[in-house]
Amino acid sequence: LTSSPFYYAASYTWGVPGSLQEIELNGVAHSIQANLFDFLQQLRLADATVTLWVDALCISQNDNSEKSIQVPLMGLIYSNAKSVFVWLGPQADGSEEYFDSFNQAPSKSLKKVDSDARNPRSAAIAFLQRREYWTRTWIIQELVLA
């Protein structure tokens, strides 16, 4: 290739093993973990095509030979992506109010966050910080190289 293709990359957790959903990709059915399914549902655009690199779909997970070739390329994959979409999981524990607060006027959204756990915004931040996503070592590469 003379130039890199235009694509986005996904950064997410695989979620609970065995909790599978089915999707169709290029006319072929694929089983994916429920967490990835939720992510793809949120990302889906009715009127546009998004080219997305997702490890669970782009690397054959049942082929150790392919994985041994592809895994060392992950740094290049994330650094060449147009952007990386991070999926922390579905809305829960006040996360929607926390993220919605960024759409408010700057004077309201930039106020110092009270560290009091009774403050709904502080509680939402605490819950977001405890999500499984932050326990993955791979996120360092996925986010830094983005």
C-alpha cells in the first residue's frame, strides 16, 4: 500500500465470557461478546459507514498462528488509526449525567468537582474509575499510540 487505509480502532474490554450475541459482517454471521455488541450498537450510524478495526473480529481468535503474527502489529494498528474509540461500557451509576455535564456552559462544566461521595458527579467519576476497562494493560498502548 502506498498509504494507510482510513479506519478507526476500538479499545474496550471483552466482557463476561460466554455472553454472546450474533452480528452479520459482510454477509457472514459472527458471534461476539455482549460488551462488544453493546459498543457496536452505540457506535452504529444509520446514514454513514464507519471502518472500524476490532481485535475480536479482525484477528482470528481460534488461530494461534495468526494471533502470533497480528499481536506484534497492534502498536502500528493503533498508531495508524484515524482515532481510537474507547468503550467504557453502557450507561450506569450516573455516567450519563457526568458526560452530559460536558455539554453544559463552560462555567458550569468546569467547576471544581467536589470530592464528597454524596455529590452525584463525584460518585459517577468514582464508579467510572472502577470499571473493568481500567484494569487492562493493553489500554496503555491503545491510548498512547492513538
